[in-house]
Amino acid sequence: MKYNKRQKAIILLSDGTIFHGKSIGKEGTAFGEVCFNTGTTGYQEIFTDPSYFGQLMVATNAHIGNYGTLSDEVESDSIKIAGLICKNFSFNYSRPAADDSLENFFEKNNLLAISDVDTRALVSYIRDNGAMNAVISTEVDNIEGLKKQLASVPEMKGLELASKVSTTEPYYFGNENATYKIAALDIGIKKNILRNLAKRDAYIKVFPYNATFEDMSAFNPDGYFLSNGPGDPEPLVEAQAVAKEIIKRNLPLFGICLGHQVIALANGISTYKMHNGHRGINHPVKNLVTGKGEITSQNHGFAINREETEKHSDIEITHVHLNDNTVAGIKMKSKNCFSVQYHPEASPGPHDSSYLFDQFIENIKNK
Amino acid sequence: MPKNKTINSVLIIGSGPIIIGQACEFDYSGTQALRSLREDGIETILINSNPATIMTDPTMADHVYLLPLTTKSIVQVLKEHPQIDAVLPTMGGQTALNLCIQADEKGIWKDFGIKLIGVDIDAINITEDREKFRELMLKIGVGMAPQATANSYLKGKEIAQEFGFPLVIRASYTLGGEGASFVHTEDQFDELLTRGLEVSPIHEVMIDKALIGWKEYELELLRDKNDNVVIICTIENMDPMGIHTGDSITVAPAMTLSDTTYQRMRDMAIHMMRSIGDFAGGCNVQFAVSPDENEEIIAIEINPRVSRSSALASKATGYPIAKIAAKLAIGYNLDELSNQITKSTSALFEPTLDYVVVKIPRWNFDKFEGSDRTLGLQMKAVGEVMAIGRSFQEALHKATQSLEIKRNGLGADGKGYKNYDQIIEKLTFASWDRVFVIYDAIQMGIPLSRIHEITKIDMWFLKQYEELYHLEKEISKFTIDTIERDLMLEAKQKGYGDRQIAHMLKCLESQVYKKRDELKIKRVYKLVDTCAAEFKAQTPYYYSTFENEVETPDGKLESINESVVTDKKKVIVLGSGPNRIGQGIEFDYCCVHGVLAASECGYETIMINCNPETVSTDFDIADKLYFEPVFWEHIYDIIRHEKPEGVIVQLGGQTALKLAEKLDRYGIKIIGTTYKSLDLAEDRGSFSKLLQENNIPYPEFDVATTADEALAIADVLNFPILVRPSYVLGGQGMKIVINKKELEEHVVDLLRTMPDNKLLLDHYLDGAIEAEADAICDGENVYIIGIMEHIEPCGIHSGDSNATLPPFNLGEFVMQQIKDHTKKIALALNTVGLINIQFAIKDDMVYIIEANPRASRTVPFIAKAYKEPYVNYATKVMLGEKKVTDFNFNPQLEGYAIKQPVFSFNKFPNVNKKLGPEMKSTGESILFIDSLKDDEFYNLYSRRKMYLSK
């Protein structure tokens, strides 16, 4: 190893602001909506989480890549973020169990990453001005060209992305002799959700985003699951239709994140794009049923309308986010249906909320 | 559950005198707890014997008891305050917990109907009784290293037979790893086993199989009554298992932990805390992780109280653990409290960092001649520094710059070791300098794999070192004229000081400074906000770094600075850096009061300090806190940024005072006594002239710069002679010599370690009485705040002497001389602020030993004894807001107050306990006596010559 002089790189926001940095190696340009994640651990899980599809990720942790990568610690089969912006990139990693360096992992996944950016200033900027589209590039002398290209990138609001990350064919997960059968709609599902369900004695059939209720019910499941995923929930009319059918029949239903938003929409509650969303592994949520707090893993740029939820006669708010009082969880009073805006499967993040999977299994038992 | 309405009056137990393993972090936690409880309208009663603390200020609690920490004192306090509802023992370290258990065993809490809050007795017992703890851990499925208990020598031998070596022996119920040691071979075992059994108050040791080289982590937890648990901070020890965490370089957040392993650890920590009892408060949990593919996690220990690490975690994250823990103890739930930094979000959350924090311990081995300097299971550090940077490398560099050991950072100062064998030895036997030796080893070309094999330090850290080395090599290819902006910026981002860069470019520090000014490489300030900028924070807690620029749409290019300068008049208070012998908590007390007084005078106050244990670095003491090295480059940049009216240097001990010369040279105003006067007092030649002119006697002396000169001087002065270097702390290198051979040896020794030092040779007044006085002077009027007489004879460092206030056997004639001399000197030095003068009295004649125109170690003691805010007054005088005559002095003391030194010799078993002109005590306590017939006084007086050397 010797001194490594690196190429310049930039991140250009859609409002014209430029943050200077350096390329970690690969040259090129990548577009997406810029968002930030405040977790200090779990970068590989984040980068492979389908919910981040199409986003330029700002990692706020000062160092990224320290412990390399491990094939077991992915949330999907490939990197889903559109690009990475970080402060210090670890070209050298250390972990006896690791398979590879993050640099090589990016290389294999053809991901563009830039470092040495004042990520703190960037996060403050997004916090104050809201999430927006951006481009990262090593073409530092082609600002005008980049600006033009950036202008043609669609806004996240109204953007349907589930189809881009969903499985195309149904598949199975877990032990086929398990006690419970669950039909999961993949609108961007994380692997650890499947692991959590399988661990609780469930056999899961995962359906593509455009599956119908009939497709799913043909599996004869004991319960239904609507997954997390990227983009705006509003355009996901097929998924909403599936949710409506499940709810109509009062079948056990659990939704996480995007799935939670889909359930809200199926109940006539609208969703909205948040100013800069919640992304991190330290988000405080209060369970209003038990009165207890839990530290949760969160990743969402949209949320469900709180006022409409409160007014809804059949919906009870079960969880709230303690920092901004947004709705973090709901259940239907007359149906076997509940959902949360955050990620009980963690990965990355604390395991405080894994009881929600137990609750789902209980709901299935008691259906 | 909201606040418990049945708790209206709370007793808090402090941690007593500073000793190794229990330093001023408990003043910080106790102070926070008091403020936190009072905020809720709760009456607070405090007991602590340490007068140098902020917590024992009359303004901090409703009732302060400066009493010895004994059950007798507890009973006295409880009798005088029957209204006390509860005791909070978790803020005063192990001392307070132990006292709490004693009081419980004697049934005191029950007799007085006192509730225990913040912890429960069972939890303390379980965590302190290693065997019970172990049983519990195994029951709940938490892994532990193979371990067994021995309460006899024979049993110990049996266990060793079974486990094989290496082993660890730990004494039960002790502090800071006292009596703990590694045993590598059978022949060491007997001695170490015996010592362990001896130091344990219950004659018990635990013998563990040693997990040498495992990675070590600490988690700081908070739990409320509703059983909500949050992890405030995860700290990784760069030095792996085998070195006490108090002696380890530690890093936050954890650098080399994957999320899967971290979450397993988090689950275990929560599980452990819940298993030890049902209480609301804080906990510190330590783990070891196997450095292999398995990443096996083993629990080391759990402490159900705030700790040194929780103080560090509070400063590292901005989350005030003690403050919140106190609220939880009185019944609040986490979700009912707000994040103290953002004020808009919840306290029920886990802080996240977008910077790196590095803590390096500060050792004082030079004070303990003959001590074993190898780091191990027993803590030996006397203090610590913390640094914040936007990368590990920057934080590490800043931390090394904060240590004040004449190093400018890693490498690039020509001070590294160059001998292969020496480097290998220093890597193998870790001591105070290993942090530097790793760099030297890389520079020498020793492979990282070999360094890892020896030190077991994770390769990630070693690679970070290596990157620094490559950067140094790259920079060295350039000159000040050829170096490009990018490379210079990178060097600054990685924490290199201008001095180091100057060394690499072979130019002057000032040239580097000028160059980076030209290249617009500007230090910027970022906020510590608990949330990585996710929310807007209100708290002005800053650290410096260097950042790449941001370009606005209209083409403006700048690096973003979060520290907005106001147009108020401001003053900077320089802190005292890491605790060490001779400069401890007393100076933090002074700095805090200086800040508060300046604030009362309408100044915006700015604090600069790097000691995480202190109250001065609490983010709500000064209007602005810069957690930065008290190192010239950092200070100067802050001054350039803030443009204060001036800088207060006389409250932060030698650390701050030392910078006066440079401040003066750069035209920055020093508040109070000017540099010229400070220098005059320090320069023995000019000072003696001043004494002569004022007809004030002093012991005959002369100045030597070589051994030859010293020997010649000895012929004139006559033995015994007191030899001391200039500009040192706590009498460092001071010695009384009785013949030429000793003189020569000592002078040669001193000049070897401190080349070019001017050595002062005083004729030592054998058998003299020593006294000292502190005074406030406004340049025209002098008020003597206190005169103290030492019980020990002259020759023992004033910091190691028992000092009585007022003097117990000085006659009217002597007292008058002391007063006259003090006033004359204070005026002659044009003192504006505080001054301390030390006297030797022989045959009723008062001689001047030295004068220090700054806050001294004894000022807090006098303030406590007389119940008057002297530092507050002195600060107002310094600022020119008040004259000495404006205050209505009204000291109140019945009988005498005695300042008693406290030593930590038990950490250094082979060190001679003799006392002399070089200070060795780590802390102090205060004792009030009604009259000289008091037994305690009699004891001290009769033993006064016992430890005197020579």
C-alpha cells in the first residue's frame, strides 16, 4: 500500500448546490433522490435494502467500509442504492469473517461512490431544504451537462418503484413442513423479514408485486404479508386492491413500511411525501397499547396522514414516532390486520420490535 | 409513570478525594444530578469530603456536607434532615456504592425510612460479587470466561492448576482494578495471589482464564421505571483485552463491529441490565469479542451506576447521562423527557455520531519512581483527554496533541524511537507511549502483521496508522512552495498539526499557517448534536475539523462552519487539560467559576478544554464550548474566529498559563495579570530582584544551566540544596540534595530530560515551617482570602501537605510578616486576579519560596472552608468589572479546616511512599475540626515527619 491520490468528484443537487469530494475509484455518473441514513452500523444491509432503490445514500457515520462485506449480511441479491456519498471510505477493512472489501463489493455491483464530502453539511442542507434529486459524478468539469441530465430525472413523488425491485416469479422460503403458511407480496421485501417469519415456524410463498389476491389465496395461506419497498405507495393500485380483498375477508394481515402505507391507502387514508423522511436505526417509537418505548430501524420517505387515521372509525393508532408524532403503527379494530411504518426485522438495527412477528403469528393462530 | 410525588428530598453521595480509578468524572455526574433534581423542585442534600469539587459549592445543593464519607457522617446528615426521602448513590462511583451498602448492612436506611433510588442493593451486590454475577450470567445464557473464586491461598493454587496460564487475578470489592494482575507463569502466581487476597476487603479473589487479545467494548445504558432501555454509546477499546479500560485508548462509536455482532451485544447488554434488578438508572456493561470468524461475545462486567465511561459517553455523544439518570431515578420515563441537545426530540432514543471520538489516558509514571510502567489490569492513568474529529485519524491526532507531553501528534516531530529492539519491546509491554511507538514501528518498516501479532490491536486501526505514514511520506516530497492545496487539506483533515507539516516540509510553523491561510484551508467548527444533523440542535458544543467546500448555485465556494459568531463581547477561558498530579480538579473548579462570573458580568463565555471528566466541558456551563486540545494552533484559530476581548489564563493551571507568552506575542489580550508579570514571577532572577527591592527575604539561591555551574553554586549556598527546574508542574523534578554527588547526579538527570532548562538551586531551610497564602488583587488593593500553615515541615510539596486554615501555631509577628509580604508582592507584580505565595518560616523570619500569580490548588479549599465565592470575585476583578473594595468579605469558619492530601500509592506496589518536594498525591479531602484538641489533628501532627524523605 502506498499513498493513494484520488480523483475529484461532486454531488450536484437539483437546486444547483454542489458538494465537493473525491471518487473512491470508479468513474462515472449516477442519479437519484438524495437521502441520508444515520446508522453507525449495518452499511451492507442498507445498501442492499430494496426500499432504497433509486436513492443516492448519504451515510452520516464518519467511516464506511471498516468491516468489509459478508455474503450473509445482505437484504437482497444486489446493491439497491443508486450511489453512495460518505465522509471517509475504508479501503482497508478488518474482519476475519468477511468475504471481501466494500470497494470490491461496489465494483462487482457497478456502484458509484464518492467520499470526502462534508456529509454533515449535506445532511443539514437536506434537513433544511427537503429531499431532492441529485447526481454524483466524477465529471467535475461538466456541471452544465450534469444539470441538464438531472433535470430529466423524475421526482420521487408519484414514482412507482416496486416493480423494479420485486421478484418476477413467485418463490418459496423456509421449511415447507412448517406449521404456518404465509403469502407475502414482494414490493421490495427484505430478506430478514422472511428469515424472521421462517424462524417462527412459517413457510412463505413470495409473490411478485403485480400478483392478485386470487394468485395469493391459491397458496391457501394462513396469513398475508405486505412488504416494505421503495417509492410512492399511491401508484401501487394492484397492491392496494390485494390489501382490500384480504381485509374484506378479515384474513390475518401484517404490513411493514410500504406495506403499511398500502394498508392505509386501502382504508382510504392518504399518504404524503415527508420533508426528509426517517432513515436510521435509532428512531424512538412508543407503543400506545403497552406504553413502552422501542428503538427502531426506520427507512421511509412517505408516511400516512395522521388526521385521517385518527378520524377513521375502524383504525386505531398503536404506535407513534416520539420525535415528530407521525403514525408509526396501526391496527384495524374490526379486522385481523395491523401494520407498522418501521422495520421490526431490523437488519440493520435493534431487535426491540421483533415481538411484532410474534404478534402476527398469534393473529394467525387466533384467526 | 411520571415523577414520583413521594420523593421531595434526596441525599446524594459524592465520591470523595480523587484517586486513580476515580477522578473528577464524578464531580461532573454529581453536579449534573444535583442540577437535574433541583430543576424538578427537589431538595438536595450532598455529602462529599472533596473540597475541590463544583458539586460541593453552596449554590449546587440545598445543603452541602463536607464530611468524611462514613456511615457516621450519613447518620449525622439524616438526623439533621429528617425530611430526606431517598438516597441516590449512583453518582459517586464505587465509593458511594460501597458506603451505601455499608449503611444498608447497618440498617441505617431502614431506620430513617430512606428509599434507595437509581439502583437497588441486590444489583450492587450481584455486580460486585463476581461469583454471584457469574452464576446469574450463566443462568440467563450470557457467556463468561472460565473463572473461579478463591478465598484462600490454597484454593487459589488449585484453580491455577486446573485452568493453566495465563490467568487473571482480581480482588473482590475493589476499585480501578486494584489488586488485579495477569499471571503468565507459575513463579509470579504466589506473590500476586497473596496481594490480591490482601487488598480485597473480604479476602477474596477471582481467578479468570485470561482473554488476552480479545476485542473489548463498552456499552452505556439507561433504563426507566417502565423498563425502557436505550444504549447511549458504544465504545471500542483500541487496546484489546489485557489493558484496563481506564488505561486503554478508546474510540466511539465502535469502529470494527458489524451490525449483526453489535445487535447481539446490544441484546445481551439489555438482558443483563434487566436481570440484575428492577431499577431505573444507568449501567455500564463491558464485553469481549473473540477476534476470529466466530465473533463470540463474552460479558466482562456490569456496573449499575454512572462511571468514567459514562462521563466520556456523555461528552462523546452530547447525551447527558447523569442528568437523565437522575430524572429516571425520581420516576420519570424516558419518553417523558426531551433530548437535551435538540430540545425538540425525545430522550428515548439512541444518539448517533457523525464524527469519531478518541480518548487517550494520561499517565504520570514520572511521579512514581521505580513503578512498573507496563499497562495491565490495574488502572494507572491519572487523567484522560478526549478529542473529536471527522475521522479516526483526525481524532487520534487531536488527542495526542491534547496530552501536553511535548508531542505534536503522531510522527513528524523527530521524537520517534529508531531502535528496532526498543520498538519491539515497547510494543510488547504497553506503556504511556505505545500510541506513538506504533507509528515508529511502521516507519521502521515492521510489518503490520507483526505489530498486530504483538499488540493484538485490530488491523483496521493499524491500517489507519499506515495511511498516516504514507501521507507523511508523500508530503515530505514537497516544500512549502510546491505543496498543492489538496494534499495540504488532506493533511489537515487527518489531524496533522501545522508544526508537523512544517517538519515534513522543512519550514516554520508560521509559514504553514500562512500558506493554509493563502490556500483558504480554514478550520471549521461542527456541532455535537446527538443526531448526526438529522435535527436542528440548540446546544453550542463544537469541535473543529477541515472540510471540502460547498458551492452555492451562484458560485460561492466555502467550507461550512456551524459556529456562528455573535456580536456580544466575549471572553475565552482556557481549561486545564487532562488531570495529572499537581493539576487536577481544583483548576476545573476555578475555570467553571470563572465562566459563570464572566457570564454574570454580561460576557459571552467561551470554554476551551479537552478533559472529558470535567464540569467545564459540560455543554451548558459556558455559552460556547469548544472541545478542543489546549494546544496553540487550535486555540489561536478559535481566537481568530471568535475575536474575544481577551483570554483568561490564570484559572486553568500551568496548561493555560504556559500559553500566555504566545498569546502576548500574537497581541492577544490576557485578562487580568499581564504576561509580563506572570513571567516576572516565574523568572527567579528578576523575581528575587523584586523581593530585594521590597525588602522581603528569600532563601539564598542561584541559577545553573550545567552541572559544573551547579557544583560551583553549591560552594556558596551550602547544603542542603533544593534543586528545581523552571516552568514545571507539581514540583516535577524537584529534589533536596545533601552533598555534591547527589547534586551532580540530579542535575545531570534533569538536563538530560529537560535540556536547556534553567535550574534553580535554593538553600534549603532545614526544619522550617511552611505556610502559604492566597489573595485577590486588583492592582491597587489586596485582599488575602486565606493563610494556611502546613502541618508537615518545609520540604514536602505543598500539595502533599496537610494544610490548616487558619494557621495553628504561627505568632502574631509571623502572621504580620506573611500579610505584609503577600500584599507587597501582589502589588509589585501588578497582579490583577489571584495570587498564591508560599513561605518558609524559620526562627520567626518569613522567607518567600515562590509566588504564582494565578489560581492555586488551595483556592477552592479556602472558598469551601470560608463559604465565599472567591473565584467569582477574582474573575470580576480580572475583567475590571469590580475592585477588591467592592466586595463585602465575610469568611465564616469556626475552628479549623484541614486540607488533607490523598495518595494512590496502592496502585504502585513497589514505589517508595516517601514524600518530598515533588508532589505525589492525586486528591484531597477537607476536614473541619473545632479545636486543636481534636484527635484527628493530633494524629496528623504526631505523624508529620513520618514520610519525609531525607
